[in-house]
Amino acid sequence: MAISFPVRVGRRLSELREKRGLSQTQLADMAEIGRAHLSQIENGAVAARIDTLYSIAAALELTLSEMLKGL
């Protein structure tokens, strides 16, 4: 069975966050979103809106295309 896009996005975000040594709380604060919302995104429970993805990418100092590369 194919992995859904929200799950793939969540796994990618979690990987990028962990590589930078950031907690969910730290990244959520940097992206100006709630920690619980970031957790839901990382777990693939919700599909993030495009503006939320832009905020997370900016917080990680990436472009949106860099953040989503390979998905």
C-alpha cells in the first residue's frame, strides 16, 4: 500500500527537524504554529496548509521546494 502524502511530508519534516537538533516546541515556536499542530503534521494526522508549510520551511532556513524534495 502506498504511503499517503501527508505521512511522507510528516516524516520528512521530522527528519529535517531532528537533523537540526530542534525539538518540536522549538520548531513550532520558530514557525509560529502550535506544537500540537506540528506534532499532528509530523505524524501525518493532518495535511498542512501551504502557508503552514512555508512557515516551517522558513524556520528551517529552506525553500519549500528544498523541504519537500523527493516526496
